[in-house]
Amino acid sequence: SAVISQKPSRDICQRGTSLTIQCQVDSQVTMMFWYRQQPGQSLTLIATANQGSEATYESGFVIDKFPISRPNLTFSTLTVSNMSPEDSSIYLCSVAVTGQETQYFGPGTRLLVL
Amino acid sequence: GNSVTQMEGPVTLSEEAFLTINCTYTATGYPSLFWYVQYPGEGLQLLLKATKADDKGSNKGFEATYRKETTSFHLEKGSVQVSDSAVYFCALSERGAQKLVFGQGTRLTINP
């Protein structure tokens, strides 16, 4: 398995501002992903964070709104830009470990936009 | 495209009751199947998984069998505890651990 940490764990932000969420894993992993979980809903994949290149975004998510970086094999950031109350969600980072058919999730970042 | 459908919640049971949470899927190819659990205020934890037909995943008294003929992966536990209260997500992935697709989640509450 992998130990994943996220910062911040929660935040309250004003509309129009941006927040950057960090994800750190304790071992080198092949794949890193960012998910959104809106209140009372299931998880939706935002994008796959690619090391050294642009992230791969799912339908309905764009780079201008959710820029992602992955400078190395153990770290990634997700920025939620120009926030509105509809962005209030839990944002989760996950990783896929080399040779395992499993994704492991971080504890999540709880974001409230006022 | 791929999709996962879970039984609607919330589900409320008494301690020591038998639990079944239904999960069916639609997928091209041969997906891997997972159950994740989310305890209150926490992230997702992998509960169990199965990677091919007829495999049975098990953990902490929970079991689920990969049924290709019925495209199902129902979660069962013989005797639930209060500590099992959580939200349970069924999920699938194709091509290994890429791009998980989740069901809508089932909230389980166990009363003492």
C-alpha cells in the first residue's frame, strides 16, 4: 500500500479566490489522480496527473479551472481557480502503486466556498 | 461507457444482522471490481477487490464475489457491528488501476 497525505485538510474560501491542494505519497507511484466528491455524492475523476507533462482531464473538467502539477513521482498539486459555491466539495488524491491493481486514497481536502 | 449501480440507501440495520449491498456493473472488456469504505469524516479505504470472474474478495468479515454472468459484485457480511457504519462504494476499473468508476455509494447505519 501507500501512505498519502493532503494539505490542507479543510479550508473555507471566498468566491473568486483560488486554492492549491497538495498531495504527497511516501513512495514512487506510477499514476496519481484527482477526484471530486460533491456533498452527498459519489466520486468523480477530475484528471490524471502526469509526471513531467500536462494532466489528462476528464469530460467536464478543464485546465483553466483545475490546473494540476506533478513535478516528480511522489508529489502533485491541484488548484481550484476562481472559486464559486458550487466548488464546495471534498477533493481527493489517489495513487496507483506499480504492480498492484488498486488505487489508494488520501484523506481528502474539505473545501467550503462562501 | 462503463458504469456502476448500487442499491439505494440509506440502509439501517441492527447489530449482528446480515448485510447485503447490491452492486451491478456495465463494462466493456474485463474490469477489476472494488469495494471502498468511507468512515465519517475520513477518506476512502479499500475494503476488498476481485480482478477476475469467480474471484472472491474478503476483508474484515466482508465478502464479495465477482459474478460475470450476472455482472454483479454484491457486498455481504454475516454479522454487522456498530463500527461498520459508513458509506460503501462499489467501483470498477479497466486496464488495471486506471480510471476508477464509482457507484453512487450506500450509507449504512448499524444500531446497537
